[in-house]
Amino acid sequence: MPPTVGLGCFFGEVRSDLPTHQFNGGNTWVLNAIRNLYPDSETGLATDTVADSIARAEYMLQNASDMQLSIAGNDLKVRIINQTGHKLPTGYPEGRRMWINVKFLNGSGGLVAERGAYNSATASLSTADTKVYEAKLGVDAAVSAATGVPVGPSFHFAISNLWYGDNRIPPRGFTNAGFASVQSAPVGYTYADGQYWDDTFFAMPAGAASATVTVYYQTSSKEYVEFLRDNNTTNTAGQILYDQWSQTGKSTPVVMDQASITLCYANCDNSTAQPVLNVNDFVCYLNRYAAADPWANCDNSTAPPILNVNDFVCFLNKYAQGCP
């Protein structure tokens, strides 16, 4: 909670470190939709208050996680660290999702390949080539027989009785037994006790000299909003919701984290000063090798001993090739 200046109690002294408890979630589009549908005189909303609310939501999302980038052999390793007190992302799984976008760039800054691409015009996300953090509910055979809803994941939340997936990142203090006891254990995914981060590995394509990685959060996915539109047959509320979602930016994704990294393996110390490759990189590699750092497994071998003379030869070859 951000500190502010104020009174801790009516008769207390003025403090400069008084925590501010603000009731903000991660939603950045619904208030504007409400203003489109109802006059401010009824809702009490205004341009400045809505802008302030959205800014607070974005601030909270930007501080909910941290990201670390590194090179693991021939892969780009993306670690996302949960800095909240709950699963990341949190909330009922009504289209909420978080994902990793990776843009591999050549030496001139041109795009070589992209993972987790999002089309803002259609609100379509490429999910097959990246990590998407979300929870999926659905129905089992018994509920399906009673309702006619097909077995499996769906957005029919009112009748859902089964978790089909939940790979959201746990908070600090996580234990599998503890979360299982309150029916909150990961589903279809594994986290070790005490783990409050997650790693994703992306193969570095040929010609990639750097990568820019962005973690996005979205409140309402296209699939969820279209489901509500298409399955509401009693009135026009589903269509109204869809129209407002579309007119206000299709629940524009919010950037939670963004960073870039040089992908030249031989540039062990990630220096940018010329010459990029120098004796410091040899020292860096020797230190990481001596520390049994998995990164030093240059040839990506799996047979023991994993670190051996072949890794030195591999590093020398990559050094000789230079950086793109």
C-alpha cells in the first residue's frame, strides 16, 4: 500500500508514512463502458476520477510482478516473480489472463520472430508458442448430463464444478499441501513448495541479436466476451457488453513488465561497451563454470558430467563467431 500523509486516528499525530488502502483491481476498461451507458449524474463518475482509478489499477499491475531475463544454453530464459500476496493473476477466471510476449530482433533492430503475439485490432492472442497464465473451470460428466453443457472447460461458471487447469504463479509461503487443503492447488502444472516464480524457455532463432520481452495482463479476453454475447438469449445485455468492450479498446492489455537482453552467448557479462567481447567474458565464463552454473552448459549436453571440456570448446567457438 503506497504511503501518504495523514492522521492515523482522529486524535493522532500527522504521519508521513500512513499506508493508503485503495480498493482497486486490475480492470482498466469497465468504468469507461459505464460512462458510455449511464450519465455521470447517476453514477458519480467523472473524467478525472475514472482516469485516476485506471492509473491506480495500472500501477498495481506494474508492481505485481518482476521479471528476470537470462540465457540458458541456446534458450532465452524468462522468469516471472510473483510480488503479490495471492496467485498471479488473481480473481475469478472471467477471461483474466497474463502472458509473455517475446520479440527476437536482429542486429539492426528488425523483427526475426515473435512469440505470444497479440493483434490489437482483433484482440486475438497467439497462445501456442508462449506461456499464458490463467485458470480454467468447467463441468464433469454428471453436471453435463444434468445441464446439457458439454464436458470440459467452459465459461458457464454458474454450473462449473471442476478445475481443468490453473498454472497461475503462487505467492510467497506457498505449499502444495496448504493450497490443496483449500482447493487451490495448481492443476495441470507443477510448483515446488516455496516457489513463487515461474520460468519459461524460448529457443533463440538464428539471426537473433537481442530480445525484448513484455508481460501483459488482460481483464476480459475476446473468447470470454464473445461467449457472453453469444450465449445470452434472454435479452440484449450480452450484445451491449460486447459493443462496449469493442468501443473501449477490447480490454486493452496492460504492460506489467518489460525488458531487453543481448542474446550473444559469448557476451557472458552482458556488456554493451565496445568491444562487446573481451577478456572479461572469458573470466565471466570461467567463474560460472566453476560455480556449476547450468548456464555454462554451452553445448546443452545431458550426459554426465554435464560440464566438461566440450563446453569450453563450445564457448570458444561462439566467442570466435562474435556477436551479430
